[in-house]
Amino acid sequence: MATAIPAPDIAAWPHAEGVPGRQQLFDWVVDVDGDRPRLCLVRGGQSTGKSRLLAWFLAGAVAAGHPRTTVHATIPADGLTSDTFAWDLGRQLGYGPLPLDRLLNQVAADQRPTLLLIPDLHRAGRGPADLAPADPATLVTAFLGPLLALPHVRAVIEVGDSGLLADQPAEVIDGHPDDAHEPVGAGTTTFADLMAAVPHTAAGRPDWAQAPDDTRRHVLDRALYETGGQLTAEVEHLLADPGFLVYGSAHAITAAMDDERLRLPGGARRIWRRAAPQLTATEHSHLERAALLHAAALGENDRLAAYLQPLAEQHHWTAAWAQHDAPVTAHCQLSGENGQLLVSDPLGRLHLRDLETGQHASIPPALPVRPAGMVGTDSDALLVLDDDGVPHAVTSDKDGAAATLLGHVVAHHTQVLPSTGGSRPTALGSCSRSPLISVGDTSGAVHVWSLTTYSPTPRSHRLHTVPITAVSCLPLGDDGPTLVFSAAFDGAIRMWETSQEPMESPVDQRPAVVTALAAANTDIGPVLAAAWNDGEVHIWHLTSGTVRTVPLLYRCTALSLTSNGHLTVSGPDGYHTIRVSLHRLWP
């Protein structure tokens, strides 16, 4: 019988004399299984202690570390639209910056008790005043309402005197009415004053890199505020200025870009929206923002990409080429053809591209199945995994050696293993510099095969207790050991040197899922790359054990890495290759 966890004691929380409502808020949050509603509204105007109450609550919850009072995400809503609120919330919950519908589905499927703290809901909204995103009620209707309807979600929300969520069953903590807040951008500094503080380059362009932080944060809001929220030439000039896109407020730009009346050349709105979920992450540097925007612009606006490239190249990664909005279900770097990438779309149509430039090399015949993964030595000899976990050998010569070897692998994983209680494959991996491939399955086991030398059975080991989501292998030299990397639904990445027992501890373990793995021998030693479903690629320098992070421009289902640091990411939103400066990451 499980031991009941004792309720927390308010006496252990920070001392807070003169903070009204603290006992009521504490009683509400610890009454998880009682009859109190799942929503607590903190109401009142300015100077009524709302901010002090929420600060006390958050500090106490963090210090206590008690499961009943743990706050899983704190999202100050001031100046956020529905999209930017969802991205910030998704990041804090560990899902990454998901769009509204996918985030709601993720939270609904998760089922874990979730407690949210949302200050300043009444100050939410941004952008042109006559559009819905500028109204705080839009956030409530589009996102918060459906989110709060989930039975495992509770929230403490500050609503001021707005009346927001008044129709919801709620615990209410009232302050004293006061004057309403000023809209975002209000104050004494004018748009002209802010622009006057921006230095100019020798060519006469605004030098946003040298502009004061306050100007970069508020100039777009001020421009909209002074015109009653209407777009003007000044607003359009700001949003068409690549320097401002790199250094200006990403939340303000995202809100303004929602206005379809905006006249911007060269697909600027599509480019911004492609990168905006990552651009709004406050931890990204301006160099990272430049690299993200440059990647989003490649292949769509050459002029913008060329402008951003010098700044992006100062960063430790820079996009080399991109094919946006071209869905990919599987790709593999071919070991038999130097520097070539084989890509499959959802219909099984294949494209062979040069890894350095992205140029078409050829168009091989379409696959007979819709692939979820593929590996091979060249485009004429492939092992393909379909959506049902069934492997297929695809060869041009049905009687050749490659067909025989691949056919044996397929037979093993479709006939031998199931007949002996084995498990179906879930992931394929390969090494671009060797004929080895790896197969992960639903039991958590990994199997390593050679595509050039016959073996009746693979080298196998069970590395996880749950299904594998990604796998890769890496021989360390011609006569050296072979490393196998696997990831599974337990959030762990494990390493196995095939001549020994696997490492006891995982390479990493996070509350997220790895969707693709790739490894390569480089000038700085062996390197492993892992794409996670929360919007990050982690790159490990295996010799030192250190890791660096690259933000994903979009979802990743396949990953490849070359010896010179070319990392190709593909998925349902498109694919692109970035050049990772390994010597900058590990000097």
C-alpha cells in the first residue's frame, strides 16, 4: 500500500506579512482532491498586491518542492498572442514550441497533473489593434479555454479588472479596483525619440546591432500605439529591415506579421513564420537568430539570405541549403557515393542530392512502399522500413549479392524473429563510411548487420526495455571497435561498443523523445547528433563527453552527419543541411 504524501505546511513557505490572499491561495493549491475548482483567479487593479502574491506563491512552490504545489510552467502573458503563448508554454512543459492544436493534443494525451501560473492575462495581446491577436480574449477563446477544460490541468491566473474567465468555475482572490493598465507601448517616449537613438551605418541604414536595448524592444509597439494600432509606412519599413528582424522584439514582430494587409516582398511573412517558434525563445543570441532566419530564407528569398549570411557565418552553425515545404519521410547518406543524400517523400518518390550544395544529382525510381526509414550503400541497394515496421529489400539486380544479403536481413526480421518471440523493427541506422547498418525493434534491442559480408545472425543486444525510436552505428577506423547508439521512448540515449557489454549509464536521458540519430568520425574525433521532439539537436563530442545544442527549424524524422560537420535535418516540413563549425564548438 502506497504511503500518503503529507500535505505541505504554509509555515515552511517564505514569510510574507502584508501579502493579501496568501492563505486562500495556499489552501486552494493544496486541496488537489477536494471540491474546489481547478481554476484560481487573482483579480484587482494596480497596487493591490497581485504581483507580490504571485511572486510569494512561486517562490514558496519552488522552495517546497512538494508535488501538490509544484508549478510546471510560469507564463507571463503580457504582450503574448495565442501563438507566442503556446510556444512559450510548450517549451516550459518540455514539448518544444508547438502550434496551438498540437500542444493541446499533447497536453491532453499526457494526462499528468499540470499546474500553471499565468500572470498578467489581462495584458495579453499584441499587434495591430483592430485584429484579434491584440485582444486578450482571443488567447482565452483560442487556447486557454480548451486547455483549462482538460481535467488534469489547474491554473492560477491573474486577470486584473478585465472580467476574463468570469464565466468559468473558479476560486477568486480579490484585490481592490484601481485604474486599468496602459496598453503595451504606452509611455512618454515617442516613436521618433526611439528611432533617433538608433545609430546608422556608413551606408545610411539603421544599425540595430548598436541600438539601445530599450529601443529594440519597444519601437514596433510604439509605432503601432501612436497610430491606434494601424499599419503605416514606418511599421512596414521596420518589418522589411533584415537588421530589425534579427535584433527587434521577436514577440512584437510575430504579432505584427499576422496582419495580412502588410506589404512585404519576397515571402518575408512565410520566412518569419517558419522561424518564429524558435526566434521567440529568449535564450537565443542574436547570432543564433540570424542563423535561423538565414536558414528559413534560403531557397525563398536569396536577397534576404545573402544579407543575413555574413552575420550567420559568425555563429557556430550556418545553413548551406534548404528545401522548405517539401515533406520527407526518410533519408539516408549513401556510403557508396561520396557526398550524396537519398531523400524520399511520403509517396516513396526518391531524389538524390549533393550534400554540399543541395543540387539534384539524379531521380532514382520510386520505392514500392511508403518509407518510414531507409539505409543503404547506394541508391540501387536499400533496406526500407515501412510505416507498419515491415522491412523491404529494394535492389536493381534481383540476383546480385546486395539482393541476397538484404533479403537475408529482411527474412531474419520478418520470419525468424517473430517465430521465436522476437519483435518488429522500429528504426534503421547506418554509417556513411562503412557498410554497417543497425536495426532497432519494439523490445528495445539493437541488431548490427554488414551489407557486404554474409552473417547468419546479427550482433545483437537489448539496450532498452521500451521500443527504440532511433539508432545509428559508427566504426572507429578500419580495424577499430564499432559503436552503436540507440534511443527509445524512455528518453534515454545509450551507447554499445559491440565487442563489450553496453555502458551502464545512458549517454543522456531527458523528458523528451529522440526522433533521429547520426554519428560520424570527424577531425575532432567521433561525434554524435540527436534530434529531440522538443525542437533541439544535441551534438556530443564523444571523446570529451561535452554537448552543444542547435535549435531545430522544424520537425525532424531523419538525420545525417558527415565527417566535415554537414548535418542534414529532414521531416514533414522540409529538409535542409547546416554546416556545423566543430572547431568553434570544441576549440
